[in-house]
Amino acid sequence: MASERPEYEGTPDPPPFDTSVAHIARVQDYWLGGKDNYAPDREAAEQAMAALPDLVASVRNTRAFLARAVRFLAAERGVRQFLDIGTGIPAANNTHEVAQAAAPESRVVYVDNDPIVLAHARALLTGTPAGATSYIDADIRDTGTILNAAREVLDFDRPVAVMLIAIMQYVPDESDPYGVVRTLVDAVPGGSYVAISHPATDIQAARMADMADRLNQTMAEKLTLRSRDQVAAFLDGLDLVDPGLVRAPEWRPDDPALASTPSTMWSGVARKP
């Protein structure tokens, strides 16, 4: 009898990691229309979508926020260094692509701890000859490893944009998420920025709670929703860039009509004085 293994849409060969349990990077890939996911990932993704019908639109609006934030920082604020933590599987408009399109000399360091993201990291390491891209295999809570490795590529005497897009919800309260962010912010100089996007408890509250519960029953990583005030606390001591902490599509939309599209993510950019 033929051996059974989860169907994988990205390659015909069995991967060197567990595919029997859904993983957020692969679930997110499914929501973004990618093919690097397995049956358990798709099942978890569909269950979450059933609880929150706006979920796919919200995820894609968060991805669009990332691109706008990077473009704003590179083109309007002159930032040339980016530390993108919780990278995920490569998709359209990755940080280095957006940053180096605006400023070819931009240097980008990606961080993730998912084996499938590591397997795809070579796609993240292509960039302009004038700039640089690098990848660190580390958990966001291991700030020492991240900062030490990032210093090999980034100059921490010059401004750095720390990108925390849809990642802090996977750091539970018992792991001191605010301390994690504080350590990262303390390591970068004045004039640096933090961009954050985080799922809300106070937008479509009942549907969001149901969605989180379903994901937490099916995924290895556990999801912690937070209120706007709790997300704002990650940016304590920093100066919020207009329009402040808002739903993702409301943050400097390319088309004003997009501001009213679905999102359950609080998003914003703040500057370190």
C-alpha cells in the first residue's frame, strides 16, 4: 500500500519538517493565495475563515500595510536599514523589494524560526548590488541572537526600522512580549522606527475570539489577541507617525477608498526620539 503523507503544493518531495500540524507561516501563505501549504494548514485556514469572513481581506490588507510602511520609511523618512522579524514565506512586495526599489542601497535583515521559511530564504536574499539582504533563523524571543547577527549587516549607529508585522500575537503574555519589543527598541538609535500590526480584541470582537479559538485548537503556535490600548503599549516612549494606530487599510492608503476595506488589525508606525 502506498505510504500516506500530506499533499504539499510547493514540491513533489517530502519536506524535512512536520506537516501533520498546521503552522502559521503556511496558513498565512494559503490566505495570501500561495502554494506552500499542506492539507492541515488549509483546513486550519478555512476554519478560521468560517469564523471571520473578512479574514482573507484583512490578511491581505496587512500585507499591503507592510509595503506602504516600508515605502514610506525608505522614500519619505530616509531609512536605509530594516530588521523584519516574523518574515513568513516570501510573497509579493517583500521588504527588501519595496525598500530597494525606493533606495537601492537599503540593507534588510529578515528573521523567522519556521523551517519552511528557512527553506525559502534564498528567495529573500536576492537584492540590489548596492544593498544587502540577510536571513537569521531565530525566535523573536531570542533577542540576543537576533541583535548580534543583525549587527553583522546593519549599522546600529544609524536608524533602523524594526518591522513587527503580524508577529507579536504569537508571543504570549507569559513570555513578556513588551520586554521583547523594549529590548529591540533599546538596541537601535534615535531616529529609528517601529512598524507594528497586531490582531484586535476590540474589532469584530465575537468573531475574532471565535477565529482565535479555532486557530489555537489546530495550530502549533498559539494566538493572543490584544486591544488597541495593549497594542499601543508596544510603542510606549515612541512618537506615533500620523495617522497613529489605526486599522491597517486606514494607514496612509494609496487610494482613500481603500481605507474602509476590511481589517481586524491595529497597525501603526512610530519613531524613536
